[in-house]
Amino acid sequence: MSYCNRRIVLEEYGEPSRAANLKSESIPLPGNGEILVKTSFAPVNPADINILEGRYGSLPPLPATIGTEGSGQVIATGPDVTDIRKGDQVLYLSRTDCWQDYVSCTAKQVIRLPGELPEEAACMLKINPATAWLLLHQDDGQIPGGWIVQNASNSGVGHAVIAIARKLGIRTVNFVRREELIKPLLEAGGNVVVMDNDEGKNSAMEQIGNAPVELALNAVGGESSLRIMSMLSEGATHITYGAMGKRPLKVPNSMLIFKNLKLRGFWLTKWLRTTEQGEIENVYRTLCQLMLSGSMQQPVDSVYPPENVSSAIKRATENRRSGKVLLDFRTNASE
């Protein structure tokens, strides 16, 4: 017995919506040590766009089935697999080929999720919520005691930062690029939400007064990254985890000399590769509970079948979105 597997393949780097191609193949039942997962949803992330362009930090040998994130249900297990069962909902953890109907993998490459977690939420658990959680927890496990400031606050990570910070009692200053985003982020729990310009920064500084700002989270680069850096208190930390603006970070000498700031980068893939399984599972278990309790939500903008992957990618690259773009693999896959 085998299954007909639709998969989205990258054969040559290029313009993202044209570089992704839908292919079909047969995939067999799992052997010893393997499980077979039927994908439910898979989001289109900035990392996926960068991979299609050939501009990501880690690129697969071509041709390659792509997709950095997704979740699904176990439909079959190898004869010697005991820790994962048929019917379990799982998150793809160490797979970068999630844009396909079926993923053949090992039990160690997934994490079991609560069955009551909605499928749309489950597929977005790996990257944005985990990144937000880890950005807010320093290497020693401590969380900031003062304010934090972030740009790209309407992104998936930005929403998760606001939700987690609120749960932890951390106050947030949030920069956005469109005025219509201010009210929704205030309603979502952001303490201060302003435009990402000098006027917005001045307004934020007036609102927080002399309170310390201990952490800045940068996903944009360029002038935006310097704007949030300039708000930091002496000895504070600035973490870059994205480059949406595609502009380098040029740091004035005064920021290092007189403020003694700590500049760091963060890449979730490295954390997943270097962290013990037990700690990884604890983080995702906590994030699942935040989602189930309603404390944290990841907005969805639109949903596309894999046959319309080109349209999904185009939508994911547009600025005026209200959430994540998802690929829906639940239908049209035949045995």
C-alpha cells in the first residue's frame, strides 16, 4: 500500500512564486523506526521565501521539498515504534520539508501535541511562538524587569511577544508601519503602540517616562533597528532575529561606548539543534497551554490549497496582511 503525495518542490532558486512547483509521487508505509504523518496545515514563513530566493542561512541541496513549519496527524507507524501512536497530532520539529501531504520521519523529529489544539494553531507553533518565548527569556532563564521594545510588532513573532510578555508581567513598546495596526495591537495587550518613525519614538518615550528599557527585539534592520536601540537603557540587550527591511544594522560607536549595550542574534534553528530534547518539549508544552487557554493567538490571513501555492506565496509577501498565510493539505490527497 502507498499514498499519493503532493509536495512542493524547489528546483532552482529565483522569484519565490515561480520557484515553487507542485509535484506528485507515491510514498510507502513506514518501516522500522519510522512514522507517517498526514499534514494538516503548513504556514508560509519569511524563511520559506528566503529559501526560495536562495538567501537563507541554511539552504537545502536541490531539488528539495521545502516548508519550514507544519503539523499533522500520525496515520501509520513502523512495527517497532511505541512512543507515538496512530491518531496523535504532532508538530514537525526538525523537518524542513513540511509542504507535502505526507511526511515520513522518525518519532524524534516530531513533538506530540494536545489533540484539542486547533489544527490551524498547531501548524504555527514551531517558529513564531517559540522565538518569542526564547527572546523574552535570557540565557540564564531571567526575564526583563523593565520595559521591552520591538519593531515588526504586527508580525507573528510580534503578536506572540505581546501575548507572552503580558502573561509574564512585562510591559511592551511596539512599533508598527501602518496606523491602522495601532488599535488592534493595543486591544491585543500591547502597552504602547506607535508608528515606526522618530515621531512615534518620541511619543513612546513620553509615555514610559524614565522607566528602564532592558530589551530591544529587532526583525527589520536599518533605521528601525537603530530607533529601538536608542531607547535602551545602559547595559541593555538588543537582539536581531530577522531582516524584513533587508538593510544592514549599522551601530553608532556611542551606543557601544557610552551605553555598553549587548548586541546579539537569535536563530531558532540553532536552538533546536543544540538544546536537549527535554528542554525543547517543556517550551512547547508551555506554549500549547498558552494557546489552549486563549492567552496567545496567531492570526490567520488566508488559506490556500497546495495547487495555489504561487498565489499563497504572493499573498505572503504582501505588506497589508492580517496574519499568516496557510497551505491546507487536508483535502484532495488520495491513497
